[in-house]
Amino acid sequence: MGRDSGVRVAVIGGGAAGIMAAIAASYQGAEVTILEKNPRVGRKILATGNGRCNLTNVNLGTVNYHGGNPAFIHSVLERFSVKKTIDFFEQLGVAHKIEKGGKVFPFSDQASSVLDVLRYELDRVGVQVLCGAAVNNIKIKNGSFLIEFQDGEKFNADRVILASGGKAAPNLGSNGGGYALAKNLGHSIVEPFPALVQLKLAAEFLKQIKGIKFDGDAEIIVENRVVGKASGEILFTEYGASGPPVLALSRKAGECLQKGKAAWLKLVLINTYSRDRLEHYLIKRFSDNPEKELAFNFVGFINKRLVPVMLRGAGISDVRKPAGQVSPAERDRILHLLQDWRFPIKGTTSWPAAQVTAGGINVKEIHPNTMESKILPKLFFAGEVIDVDGDCGGYNLQWAWSSGFVAGWSSAQVGN
């Protein structure tokens, strides 16, 4: 740990990335101050992992990240790896456990314990924390940074780390204000859009089936090509669809829609049967009870509230006719919907529902080994404000820890 480098570092944003950046810079002997617009630091950490804080993921790879440059992401994650992250928190007192899918959680199952030890470390290493400090502008004056607050107050620093977050979850203080600060300093922004968010679908019957859940497959179809696929519990809502598979695919859907491309959500309600097996099963089901009403014939096989909607979608207007009267063509259309039901995607739900921001400061303008700006020396970036976003499952917090550590460590170097 360095001592008294004489470098004054201002970290704008007291989220996961900002806190890590402040600690890392302090380890190198810098005089560090966090400038946080909210009443306290780390609010978003408390909400991660459904209040348990999914610290990272041991199965992590660059394939779990999205943005302008995978090589950029790899370089940052390599400098502060999953192992280093786990070791860091273990040293702070956070015992860990690994759960399904490689997800890493604190043994306490409390996100608050993670924030507690981080705040303790900030205090231990002498990081000053100024809350209620909303930054309005950053200027260069006499070779240093002059930071202006909305209330008219000013703050001077030798180095600035912009870790102000994105636009997702504005109820937790994210408003995208860092983009304007970066643009004023010469950086370009990849237009942000919500990710890990629910999808809005074009279908008149959604209110009839809202609340229905099923385990199946979901795919994003663009120009008759599958561009994303996920499986798990899918939920119909009054506006469209939700559930882990839908959230996982929302980034790809949002990206396509932003480019003006039409996108479809394909749902596979029955993914445990091949088409042939499902066809043979339906033939037997209909023939075993030929006088039973068609809609009632499906009770016990798929959710009964979904049946009339599905049958009408298959072009069968009389859902009460005997199952034995279903024609081969009608049965074929039913089969098709059970394994290839497509909905036009109208968009995603908005920022309050999003877990993460896609887009942000262009990574082409940032040195991956240091997180320093290529445009303005001594300006650094960390976290969600950058055009990097990860899949659900601890990947976004790992990006915060890694990018924060690299930015903080690099910012404190006297030679910079």
C-alpha cells in the first residue's frame, strides 16, 4: 500500500465502482474524496441479488459482456479478476459461497454486510465522503480539475474518476448525469438504452393471460434469424413478457430496435418434447377422449387460462367443439404455436424497471490498461457509465469492481 503520493483524486459517484476506485486510489497513497449526489453511498449495492448482493460469478468470461469492444473488457477483467475480487472481500471479512450458475454471494446473504465492510474500509484508509454533492460541471484550470456543484460550491482535484453510473433504476439515484459531464470534456456517448428489462409485445390478448408462468425457451428473431436464445421460467404480463430468459434477451432486442430493425420474441411453451413426440401425444390425447371439449382437453397439460388464447391463435374459433373433430391442419397449427409462438416486440419497459444500462461512454476513447481517457489526461472512468454491460448473475458487479479498481489504482500514480 502506497503512502502520501500527494495526488488528490476526486471520485464522482459513490456506487460499487466509485467505492472500489476510491479504496484502490487510497491504497496507492492518494488523497481521495468521493462526491456522491445521494444522501449516502452504495444504495444500488443494497438492491443487487434481490438484497443478497451477487458479488461476482466464477463462470465469468468476456462472452458475458456486451458493448463496443470485447478486447477492452477482457483487459480490464484480467487486471482485477474474479479471484482477486473474492480475495479482496474475504480480507474485508465477507465470507463467500458459490451457488447455481457460478453465482457468488456473501455467506451472510445480506447485501448490507457488503456495503458495511466497504464503508468501514473507506473510513479506515481515510477516504473523505461528501454526500449531497451533485456535480454540475467539470473544468480544467491551471492544470487541475475544477469541479462545480449544483449549489455553486467548488472542489479542486488533480485527477478525476467518473463513476456516476448509468440511467437504470433512477429510484436508486441513477440519472445518467455523467454522460453530459463526459461530453463536455470531449467524449462521445453510445446512445444508452435499458437492459435486463421486460419486453413489450404487440398482442391484444395479453391482459387475458397476464400472470401465467411456464418453463420454456425464448428466442429473439431478427430478419428470420435467431440472434439470442435463453431458457427458464417465462412470465406473461399485461404489456408483454418477463422472467429471467426474457431479461437476458432484452439487451439484444433493445439493440436491434434501436437500429430500426423489427424484432420478434419466439416462445416455446413445450420444450421437453420433440415435434414428432408432441404430435403423437396430442393425437392420443384427442382420440382417448374424442367427445371432450377441445379447450377442456388441454386442462392438466398446459395452463387452462392459456388454452382458449392459444387455440384462437391457431385459427380455431370454436374452442368448445369435440376434440375428435380437430382436423389434421388444425392440429398442425396447434403444434406450431406450442413450439413456435411469435410476438412482435414493440420495445422494452423503461429505465425504472431496468437492472442495467447498455451504452455509455465510448470505450474507443479509454485506455483499457488504466481506464484513463485518451482525450483528456488524468480523467478516468469506471462502472456503468462506460459502454459495457453484463448478463444477469453477478457480471455487472464484477465489472464495477474490476473497472473501479483499475481506474483507482492508475489514477494515484504520481507519473501520470
